[in-house]
Amino acid sequence: MRPISALIACTLVLAPSLLVSSAALADSRVFIVANQADGYGIDQCLARGDRCGASAARAYCRSRDFAQATNYRRVDPDEITGAVPHAANEKCGGNSCGEFVAITCQR
């Protein structure tokens, strides 16, 4: 009986620590950033979700203490729902509005 009780005690001690470490690893956050033209096309790579934007997205995540970028894409203005303030006299139409990109970072 002694080996079984030792196994149960070990399981009770280790199980919570495994749950805590897996929760920390699964920590992810979505950042909404202005997608400004840089002259090199990185803005378009990010907006289209192309492979060429992976390095920029990864660098952004690493600069915020995340390990990797799991996704990046253009964000429609309707998805932001007023979180990005506009000047009172700014009219937004066509390509005159700033584009935004969502970058999902994971620890």
C-alpha cells in the first residue's frame, strides 16, 4: 500500500504546478498597432498576413517580452469600435484613414 499512497501524494503535489506552468505558457495578447507605410513594404506584409511580415511581427512581440507572434493581420475599423480616437475634424474615407494591424503575441 505504501507505493500507492506515495504515488497519490506525488500526483497531488505536482499536478497544480503543471497547471500553473501551462497557463503561463498559454498567455497570449492581441496588440492593435498603427500600420504606417515605411517605404520597404513591411506595412503591406503585415496587413496581408504574408510571410514577409513574420519578422516584423516577431520583433514587435519580443520587444514586449513575448516569445513569438502567432498571428498578424489587418484590422477593419469596425473591429476597433472607437478604441482609436480620431480628431474631431478628421473625416475618414477610402485610403485616407490610417490602417491598423492586429498582432497576436504568445509567451
